[in-house]
Amino acid sequence: MLLRPFMKVVGLFAGIGGLELGLARAGHDCLLFSENWPLAARVLAARFPDTPNAGDVASLRALPGETELVAAGFPCQDLSQAGRTQGIGGRKSSLVEHVFRLLDETRAPHALLENVSFMLSLDRGRAMARLVSAFEERGYRWAYRVVNTLAFLPQRRERVLFLASRAADPADSLLVDEAAPRPRATALGTHAHGFYWTEGVRGLGWAPDCVPTLKNGSTLGIASPPAILLPGGGVVTPDIRDAERLQGFPPDWTAPAEALGRANWRWSLIGNAVSAPVAEWIGGRLEAPGRYDPARDGAALEEGARWPRAARCDGDRRFGVEISAFPVWREREPLHLFLDHPGKPLSERAAAGFLTRTERAKLRFEPGFREAVAAHLESMRAVPRLAAASRLAVR
């Protein structure tokens, strides 16, 4: 099979460059960024010094004429379960309309979008309906799929990858790879377990040998960063450098942002980012497509049908697709060995609040989990007592 030439990419809503970094690792060349947030733009300027940033996408009048792939991790705040859930018409997520405006000006043959998986069900799938209709109106075939970062790294993070093309069948790139996950058998005494310490009544965040989704802070109180119960019983929040690595970035990738804002804003930059290894995988498939097997086709999707976790349009009809969220399964160290930095002990207040909420919950917890967090809480309470005793002894 002849390999496709590497593509010229424009990155819209580029953030800190997760999509573009992954595509570059697969050999593609980014011509231009569009990123308006000064902190993210500072990171882009430091990490991609030869690539210009057009700033606000609303002020970008046209794409470079040689653009072959438009990559857009468009804002998810209105689509996320952890955000405002205002839908595709919300102030942030409606910015995706600029993608279509720019494609009308410059007919780039390919587009790659990324967003939260909750968009498939929010507002009865209105966001996905808008995307597929807009691309179909412009003569693009499309395919999408939920992909889990856990296929590559110890972070459980499901996102929709949406690939549209006027020049090829996107299913040949997005819907040909599938692997069976091979998680380890875990126990509290031998492996780390991640969880959202701001939960306790609900149970979205429990994650054996991995962390739950790294997220931006939210009005619903889902934590960024999460907590990790270590095999020795300590409870920590991961160091920002390990959080960057959990997204596939080199450590200190977001450090340039500290020149413009507080250090903890780096968590927002990481929580909003696209996992670089996911982008690298699809970038490799764009360069060397496979051949989609129509036997994966499920039922035809009628207008108004519920959106499945994977689907495609062959240019005529829409089909659900039977495929998992794991295009590959990369072997990796256990989470507690993956972490290069000790992390910060979960505070007394945070641990106490979590345990109080679990007392009201009807959730089942791993045997010994609450006891381990309680032991950590007692150790945190002992620190000021020991310090006070030490001061008295000196006197």
C-alpha cells in the first residue's frame, strides 16, 4: 500500500498543543495555531517557537491555502458532564461554528475534532447532530469513535475523536484498530488507586492502577487534581509534572505559563488538553490508513436516533459501528511506579470531607479503602500534635 504524504495541519483551539504534538510525533507539520487564552498561548510559543499563533479564531479570516488537515479540540465546557452542560449552543462550545466558516473559505480535505464523550447524550445528542449535518452539507464523509487514553497511559479518559474527509474514507483511519485491554489484577496493598476526593456520595472517580480523568475545576466540584491512594497507605495528589506525563507531555510542558499566572493554573491547562498519544495514534493512521471492515457496521442510524459510541457515514447512509474505546493496548508500569514525583499529601480537610460524604453514600467501596483514607486522615491530624509536642519539649 502506498503511504499518504504527511499532512499540513492548522490547529484551532489549540490549547497547549496536545493534538498538534501528537500529530507532529506522527510526522505531520503544523502550519498555524489559533489559541486565544494567554497562558496556553505562552506554552505554544515556548514549545512550538517556529509556528505562528493567529490568536482568536473569530479574527482568523481564512486558513493557509496549503492546509490539508484542520485539527480542533474545540471548547468542551458547555458539553461536559463536569461543566455547564449548556450544549452545542453554549457560549464556548458554539465556537465550533468557526471551523465550518473557515472550511467554507478554504476547502481543506480533512478535519479532526476532539471533545468529551458526554456530547453523545447531552441534549439528546444535539451537538453530534450539528457536527455530522454540517460536514455532510459540505460534502465530507465522517467517522467518530470514543477513545480511552487508558489504551496508552494510566489515565481513564474517554473522548470522542471525529474525523471528516472529502478525499478518503475516514473509517479507514479511525475504525480499523482494536485491542483487548489487559488490566492488572490489583489490591490496595500492592497497587495505587485513583479517586476524586471531592466525591464520596457519587462514585464517578474510582480508578484501579490509574487515575480518573484529569479535569479542569468545575462548579460540580469534580477535583483537579484527583487523589491517589498509594500501596503503602499514603494519599496524595499527583505532582503537576506527573499530570503532564499522564497526558503524554514531557514534564514541565506547561511551566512557561507561570510567567503569566498562578502555578495552579497549569492544572486547568492540563485538564483541558488532548492526550498526545491519542493524537499520535490517529496521526499514524492518517499517514498509513488501513481498510475498514463493513462487518463492523451496526444498524443504520435514522434521524433522531441515539448516537452510539462509534459511527460512520459512507457518503450516503449513517451506521453505528461495533468497536471498543481501545485502538491499542500499550503495556505500562503500575501507576505507583509510573509516578516520578512524590506528590502532595491530601490535606486533613479534604480527607475528612471525603470520608464524611462516604458515610451518607450508598456506594460500595473496595474493602479497606475507607479505612486506608481514615488512617491517612489520622496521620495528617497527628502532624500538628507532634509539632506542638516538639515545641513543648524544646521549652
